[in-house]
Amino acid sequence: MAENDNQKPTIEYPCHWAFKVIGLEETAVCLAIDKCLEDCLAGDMAKRGIHVGGSRESRGGKYVSVSLSLQVASEEERNALFQALANRPEVRIVI
């Protein structure tokens, strides 16, 4: 195994990023996403190409996943948004 195999991939910012946000109820997950976007982007949502949608229900119908895609300005912003989503009680998993 080469030394470079353990390094993080190089991501150039700003870039388009997509999250899958999984929870129990679609409306609650969408509201949690909206709140996190407001908090993390501090009103800087113009020109971000934000798209929330593409909801899918799990096979057993217990969970729903909602897609979130947007342009992120930095790794710090991407990580902050991921953490904010993961910390919401309405959200079970963020991928």
C-alpha cells in the first residue's frame, strides 16, 4: 500500500455537496434541514443552489430519507452543516 492511500481526498472549495438526511417523518426532517441551513449559512443562502427533496421511504416504512444538495464554501462549513444535522433530534442518520 502506498503512503498516499491513507490521505484524505483533495476537495477544492467551493464545491457542490450532497447529503442524505434520514429520520422518522419527512416534514420534521425537512424542517430540521431548513433550521440547520439558516443557522450554518447565517443568511448566506443566495447562489448556493440549495435543493431539498427526493424523499424516499424505507422498505418497512419506518424511515424516510431526504436529499439535500448545495454549494459549500469550505470544509469547515461542510463539516458544521453535517454536525448540525446530526445533532437534530428529528434526524437519525446523516450520510
